[in-house]
Amino acid sequence: MKFALAQLKKSAYNEPFTFDEKVNVSELETMNNDIRQIEPVRVHGQCFFQGDQIIFSLEISGEMILPCARTLVDVPYPFDIHADEVFTTAPYVTEDEDEAEEEIHPIDGEVLDLTPLIKENILLEVPYRVFSDETNDQMKSPTEGKGWEFISEEKKEKTIDKRFKKLESLLKDDEKKD
């Protein structure tokens, strides 16, 4: 989502410039995170000037698919993020400013790209874990993998560990002696 600086100065100098677009952020699926799938997100908001600063007030909404923490099935997770991003056209930014003003982004060149900030805000919104509300998702969950297998209580009672097979014969010998 790119804006030309000249266009913003012309459109947003006297009154707020509004926008509403769909942004493709499918690159998030390939990163090292839990997002399995994400459709293009809707970004709408407004932009206005305040001195040397350009302030974007964004609403980012969409839906991502995350794995269930219990069963690893796909869980849709809708999100709606409000973000304010501040850019500056000043050639210098002092380090003595308040901590609240630390997140002022300098503008490189004549084009302002919001896509990296949109992706960053979405990544910050990913929850630590999600759970599926569906009761039949237990059947879809994996039952075995590399080096492990799910064993139910019924199956556990019926099987005898191979290591104790010889001990079982000793118990039978003791019963015969009595």
C-alpha cells in the first residue's frame, strides 16, 4: 500500500485524506509464525498533516487461519486492529524527544509504503494460542507422528509391555508351585 508524497501533500494538507483498500499480506504465511493462511486484509482510514508530520489512522481487518493448541486443526481467527502511524518529512529527528514520539518513521524518498507496518501490526495481533470450539475436531486431530502415538486408556489396559513378557512367565511358574 504505497502513497506518493506529492499526492498526499496535495490531498491531505487542508482536510483528511481517506482511503479504503485490500492489501495482500500472504507473505506472512511463509514466515516463522503460526499463520497457516491469511486472505487479503481490508485497510481503511485517513491521513492528515500536522506540521512536518504525516499521521495515518488505520483500521486493519481480516481473518487468519491458526492451528488449534489442542488438536492442531485449522481455527479461523478474525481480527480488527486500530493503529496510528506517524511519519515525518523533517530531514532530522532528535533523540531527545519523548518516548511517546519514538515511533516516528522517517520518509525515505518520494514514496511512503505502509505494507511493512500493516504486516507488523498483524503479527503483533497473533494470539499465543487458540482453541477450536468444534466438538468433532477431536476426530480430526493427529493420532500418531514421528516417534509418538496417541494411546487411549482402553488400549493401554489391554496391551502388555514387551519388556515385561518374561516376567509374566515367572509369575505363572510361582502360581504352579503353590
